[in-house]
Amino acid sequence: MTSFSPTPTPSDYNLQEEAWWVQQWVELLNTYRFKKRLERGRIYAREGNILSLEFKGTKVVALVQGTAPEPYKLSIWIDAFSDEDWSYVIDSLAEKAIYSAQLLAGEMPSDIEAVFTGSGLNLFPFTLSDVHSKCSCPDPKNPCKHIAAVYYQLGDFFREDPFVLFQLRGRTRGQILEALRQKRLNATESAPTVAAPDESALAFPSPSHSSTLTHPAPDIDRYWTYDAPLDPSLVVIAPSETTVLDVLDTIPLPAEDAQFVTAYLKTLYQTVAQQAVMTALS
């Protein structure tokens, strides 16, 4: 169970400076057609009527002070994904090392929604009608102003812990990170052993040095072993269309350093690929 102390509502902030997931939640609220009802809720939140917010399982539960002496109890939730759905999502997240690195570092990838849509899912609900809620107040309409107040407060809820978005869909932060670690461990254990290249061939020059990149020729013989002659009519030799740079995606370095390292690695890989093909054809 996670508890959050009530704080100013997201509408009191400059959304352009907010994290993308906070912006998307507030934009979702702005699409609601009954603006006056949400506005009353926003005022309730601003005036401090939300006494508590807690996360229990896949639900957000809250106490909101209304006109009655006793505060109203309410809950808000969205449909959780199935185990099979989450399996697809975890597989997709694990395929790109940059996603795993960011999530394991506690960061929310800016294009995380694409991972879910690629599996036919949506991390965020399309409209407020996809958000379920109930309140103990006598107002028969939904959302009532108490629920609307919590809608606005959820922007701060998400700001404090973006992984709440995942928990609303059925997986806690710990469960997701453990699944990603296990995927990475399994991939490491099942990966074939490759002879290490000459370390001197992989030494990075200092960015402060000349922009001309030079390096010793890699020891290609260490990568090729033939146990028996190959039938040349059955063999097609061509350089790979992708490298480890494509698998790893963006290098997590400052932009200038990342550009320098990427350029160096591309030059190195081109040299290795050319020499490997020449060796294979000889």
C-alpha cells in the first residue's frame, strides 16, 4: 500500500514543465465534456478537501471531505491487463536495452506507450469513461465532485511515482523490474560465447584529441574457425545489416559524447566487417 500526502493540484503548475505522463493525465481530464463538474472537483482539491490518498492493489482509495460531517470514501481504478498481456509487454521492454536501463534506473521512457500499443494495449485510458470510480456520497452522477477532485490530485500522485501507472494496470514496480532483470539474466546465460577482440582495438580515443579516428587492425583470425571445408555453392557471405549499436539503441551519454562514441564505433565496425568479409572470401 502506498500513501500520498495531498499537495497542490496539477492545474496549479505549468504543464509544459511537467513530466509527459502528468501532462497526458491532465489532457485526459480536459477532454471530459462536463467541464463544470470537473471544475468543482478541482476547487475541492485546491482547497484541501482531499484528506488522504492511498494505493491498495490496483485501486486508488481516498477520503474527501464534503458538506457532511464525515468524509466520503471513494475508489478509482482502470482495467488491469492479463498475465498474458503483461508477458508480451515485458518481452517488448526487454528487447531494447535502453528501456531496461531506464526502468531499472527508475526513469519512465518517453515512448513507453508505444511498447503497449505494439501489443494492442494502452497504458493510459482513452477517455474518462474508461476510468471506473465509486463514491459514498449521495450524488447519483459520476464523477461527483469528490471523484473529480481526486482525478486532479492524481496528477501529483503520478508525479511522485510514475510506476503507479503500471500498478493501475496490474503490475507493481518491483514485479516489473524483477521480470526485466530475469529476462536480462536469461539472455546472458543463453547467449553464445564469442572470442574477445584485441582490447587495443576497442580503446576509445579521448574526445579532446584529434577528430581523426585511428585504431589498429582487429585480429580477424580470432573470429573464424573452420573445422571442415565449406561448399562454396551453398555459402553466401555478406556484411551484417545491423550492429550492436542498433540493438542497444541510443547510447545513454550526453549528446556530444554519444555522437562522438557512436561515430567511432561505426567506423570500427565498418573496418571489422570489411576485413571479415575479405578473410571469409579468401
